Amino acid sequence: MRWIETPDSSTIAAIRYDPSRELLDIRFTNDRTYRYFGVPEFVYRALLRADSKGRYFNEIVRDGYEYEELE
């Protein structure tokens, strides 16, 4: 998985996605990184296209999927 930088977001620094395992990794601007499990590809693509990635994350991803913090 390769990171996609998101310089237009004040909350999310970068995103990467593994479609075969439906894993979404999000690195926030505070340098914390979280992995979200069972995320469909359409959610990942919508996040990339969102005008406000932080708002989309808060409304769709944050409480919608299990996650763990990565080191």
C-alpha cells in the first residue's frame, strides 16, 4: 500500500488502502495513524474525493468501522 498525501485537509495528512483486505490506514496531522477494518473500496474512493476529508471521516468512517492505532 502506498500513501496518498492529502495536503488540502487540515485533519488528515495521508491515506492508504488495501482493497484485497479492505484495510484503510489514515495518518492524521498530529502524526497518529489508525487502521480501519472492513472498509469497502467505495468508502475509500469517496473519502479521497470529499471536499472535506475530515467531515467525511467523522460522518462515515470514525464510528462506522473497527480500528486500531498503528505505531
